[in-house]
Amino acid sequence: MKKQTVDVFHALMKKGWIDREENPEIWRYWEDLEVQEEMDVLKEGLGMETMRSGDRLYLLPTQDNDLFLKNNVDFRRDISADNEIRNRDIYLMNYFSIYLIYVFYHGEGSDPKCREFITKEEIVRAFSDHCRACVSGGAAQEGQTDYGDNFVQLANAWLSKTEGGQDSRRFVEKYGILNRLLVKFNSEHDDLFHVESGQIRPTRKLDDLIPYFLRKDRIAEIQSWISEVNADAADHENTDC
């Protein structure tokens, strides 16, 4: 194996991507067709994929990767929780993270991004509204299981929490859940969102990777599911009127 291939793989493993301007020498190595062929062998063996977006190349684990996909223990460590958080709140935070991505990327066409930022107050209010709609729709349709029992339980878990202060990190408070989630999303961990003056903004990395997830049909499924929750709840309210 060429040393340049090792250098490219090391750079990708270290940060998750290489950038043409930040890593010009490594980028030249990657442009070598022989290096790309050897990288293909490594990716197949380790269950990983690369995705290029403009002047960046990302290294991404697939579902076949058993080294870099995270479990609940990793999640607890990322949010600095150890054993003080219940599994239910971990599932709730995963639910919240999906909703947060949906808020930014539910547009149509080749560019799904809908907004540049959202404040903490706005996302807490929007997610609370969504959870109320989920509870209303799930309770209205006893035979509905797609987002019935499990998601209604998570929605109720959110609604049962007090709001708390905007800087809270307590798991019994809504802002505490949000702020712990933002710890995981910051540059030290996932590098997907950052906070500026109370405004939550997606990073360039997330903007770049969204087309990859769209290609995997994941975001489309999320959009459909969340839209159905809200639409079904609204239909039920109209029927009651």
C-alpha cells in the first residue's frame, strides 16, 4: 500500500474530512487514482464510505461499521451524563435531534435547507407543539402504531418536564435536555450545530452531509413521518369541532 494512501486515511480518521485549502498536500494525494483504489479497499473492509462536497471529502461509517457507530454508553459520555440520565431521556434526545434536523432541512428539491438559525426559545416551543400534536394524534387513533405508543411516551416525557432556565443542564428540564444535546452536537463531538448568541446554527459539515442522507432516503422518511404526526393531529381537531 502506498504511503500516501495511509496519509489520506489518517487525515480522514483524525478529523472526519479533508479540505482542499486546509490540507492541499493530502488532497493531492487523494487525487491519485491508485490512492483512491486502495482507499476503496479500506472502505469496503471497514464498512465506511467517502462523500465529496465541493472542496471537502468526508469519511462516513456505514451501518456495517462496528468500530465507529455509537451506542448509549457513547451518547452518555458525549453529553457528560454518565449514569445520571435514564435511557428514556436518551431516546427522547434522539427524537429531539431528529426534529431539530427536520426544522432546518424539510424543503423540497435539491436544496432542502429552510432556515439559517433558530433560537433556543423557538425550538423548545416548536418541539413542545409537535409533542402535543403527537400525543393528540396518537391518543385519537388507538389502532395507529407507526408513531403510537413509543413516540407518544417520548412526547409525554418531554411535556412532563418543567421549562427551566435557558442555561440549564438538568435532565428534568426542557432547556436542560436541549443544552445537553447541543453539547453532543458541538465541534468537540459531532460538529453538526453550534450556538452563537442564543442562536442555533448548523455547521458547514451538516450542510454538506445532508445530501448524503437524502440519497439514503432517511431525511425524506423523517419529513413524511413528522408531517403525518402534525397533519393527523390537526385532522382530529377539525373532526372534533
